[in-house]
Amino acid sequence: MNQQNVVSLWGSFKTPIVNADDYIASLRGRKMDVFFMGERVEEPVDHPVIFPSINAMAETYRLASARPELASADSNIAGARVNRFLHVPGSSADLVQKHEMQRELGRRTGTCFQRCVGLDAVSACHSVTYDIDAECGTDYHQRFLAFLKRAQQANIVIGGAMTDVKGDRSKGPHQQADPDLFLHVTRRDDKGIYVSGAKMHQTGAINSHWLIFMPTIRMSEGDRDWSVVGAVRVDAPGLTYVVGRQTNDTRIVDGGELDAGNAQFAGQEALIVFEDVFVPHEHVFMDGEWKFASLLVERFTTYHRSSYVCKTGLGDVLIGAAAEAASHNGVEDASHIKDKLVEMTHLNETIYSSCMAGAYRSKPMASGACINDEMLSNVAKHNVTRFPFEIARLAQDIAGGLVVTMPSERDLQNNEVGSLVRKFLQGRPGVDTVDRMRILRLIENMTIGRNAVGYLTESLHGAGSPQAQRIQIARGMQIEDKKSRARLLAGVKTKTEPN
């Protein structure tokens, strides 16, 4: 099969995606059931609230064109240079470059650029399918490699779909009153399987070309039908998307771009409903091997928790905005302002250092993939659940109350009050009032507005809420070893027990 025919199976386009324009064009004309605010969206690319998230995804292609040494890699699967978001890391150097790319994209977009979850799903599936085959005699790994090779050749976007809606969290999947509360196999035939259920909080779902769905928790033997991994096109029959609301997301349609804070880029999350969606056997990578569900979750989260290094790129933008606001106010030389900017930088670089340490301390797996250090990845993500909130607080502290009381762009343009807004919102002489307003709107956008989703809430709950990291840290902290070392240095000859 020649390359053109291979690619035609992977989208409505006829040739591989090369650049951002190709990517945006590839999203047009798909028959998808997409809803936003109670209305069907016929063409997401043309929807003003949705397009900024598409544009943020497109930035991953722009970076690959501008800096191929950072955003692409040599793949031994496709035998060619491929987008790094489709590359399974095979060394510590790969993981380091991945994190550098993620930070740079955070700087460029100031929001979630939505491709990390797909990359981390690909990386986890690579090793887990290999391990399932080794123990169970299946052929999932070869299926997966064939799928990934085609994806690399077409240069598509793969999204990851892990989080089930869960229902009653005190019960496992097979114990739920409604079996659809966890994605599961409804029937099988000689051609493939059919799955029903839903996935929530799915980042960049309608901006992707394919989805890899995965279990979200440890499974039991009774959960065999829920222990399923597979790949489907986003426009597969039976899929429905309900795009989630984001704070101030409709400001982009209010007129002008100033009030949006960041009119170019935004994130996206959606509820994905699966109703008897067909998955051919060639795209099924786990079906009933329930013992491996927890391994897949652990490897995915190890990759994905380190991927939150992207928040340091957003932190760079917010620190810069806070410093610019201080300059506009004429207080950039005040000692307390300098100290707050130092604290913001310290917190941001602490996140970065723990993510990068996990990459440098990575280990190889039997499949040939390389994975971040688990302990350091969980420490990194735990830092992310806290530090961006403090950085955001300090940014608002520096910027002042005008962040939330500033008149609108329409007021600025009004013939009666526009001149008053310009006069009384001015800062230091020489600073244009509109420029000052733009910086303040950006701070609002990132701390309480639309892109606070990608910077703050996502930092708290993405890749597992804080308690999930604490559980993993507790499992790996080797407390008995630490106690024995303390006893040795203290001269305690035998292990002492409390009375």
C-alpha cells in the first residue's frame, strides 16, 4: 500500500500533515456530533469559541516547523523523522527534549496545547502491550506498532481518553447500577469489539484525529469487560462530544479581542459519549487482561505527571505579565515587587527541576521505551498542584485590583466614556493605556479567566488529584529503609518497638 493510500485511511486529507495550515484543514468536513451550550456545532473550525483551542494545537505543528531539533525525533518505528508528540521516548535524552518542547509550547500559547495526553498514552501503551504479549501470548504489541507507524506517517494528532465518569466511587466498574459509567465492551464479533460508556475532561478531544481509550483505575477479575484499550477515529459512528464551558469563554464573541485576555489560544475539554462504537481487532490493544489495567494507569500517570512541566511555560508568561504590570505602574524597582517576582520564579523553576530530574533519572523497559522516574514524577506533579496557585496569587497581588474591575473594550471604544477610560486607567507616563489594559486582561485570563482552566484547575486535577500523587509517593518512599539507616547512625543495635 503506498503512502497516499495509507494516509487516506487516517483523515479526510490526501497527503500527510506537514504544517499548521494542513492540520487545521484536516479538521474540516468531518461528520461529528459536537455540541456546545445546547446547540449542535456543524463545523468546529469555524466556531469562535472553539477555534482558539484548535489554534493552540496548531502551534505544536508550527514549533515542529520552526524548531525541528526540539519538536521532532528519529523514529525506529516509521524509520523517519516524526513529530515528537508521536514519538515513543527511548532514552533520557528523548524525555529531556520532550520536556523542553512542552515548556516552550507553554510559553508560546499561555494555555494547554492539548497533545501531551495523547503522547503519554502512546508511550504507556508501547510498553504495556509488550508486557501483555510476553505473559499472555497475545499480539497487541504488533497491532499497536502498526497503528503508531501509520499515525507517524500521516502526522496526525492522537488524543488520550482515560477518565471515566465513575458513578458511585465506592464501587468497581462491574458493580455500578449502570454499566456505562465505565467504558466497557458490549459485544464482540469476528471483526472486532463494540464499546459503550463515556470519558470526561477529555483535553483537545474534537481537535484530534484519533483517540486511544484506556482504563482509569485498577481492575478486578469481575471487570474484564471494562479492561479494554483501543483506538478509534474521532468521527467514528456512535461518538458524541459535549464541549465543556470555561470561565469567560464567550468573551471572544463580545466584540474585539482585548477582553478575552488571550484571544489567540485556549484549551478545550469535552465529555465523550460512546454508544456501541465499533473497534476492529487491529485497533484493540487490550481486551480483558484486567491484571494489566493498573500497570497501564501507573505508567501513563508517570509519564503524564512529568508532562506538567508545560505549566512552567505558562508560569514564564504569567511572571512576565506580572513584571510588565509592575513596570506599567512604575513600581518595578520596589523591593517587595522584586521579592515577589523572585518567589514566583523560584516556585516555577522548582516544578521544572523536579520534572527534568525525573527525565534524567529515567529507566528503560523491556519494550525499548524509556520511562521517567516514578517517585520524581509524582513529586513534580504534587508541586504542580500547589505552586501555580501561589504564582497566580502573587501575580494578582502585583497587578492590583484593576484586574477584576477594569471596564470593557466596548467602554474604551465608546464615544462618550472612552476618553475617560483612557485618561483614568493610565499608568506611568509613556505607557499606552490600552497596552496596560491588555496585560491586565492577560493576568485575569490566566488566573481567573478562560486559561485558568489550563493553568490552575488542570494543575490541580489533571493526571490525578493531589491524593493520587501522595498515594504513589507513600508507596515508593521506602520508609523502612530510612528507619534502618537512622537506627544505624544513632547506634541502635536492634529494632525497637513502641510499648
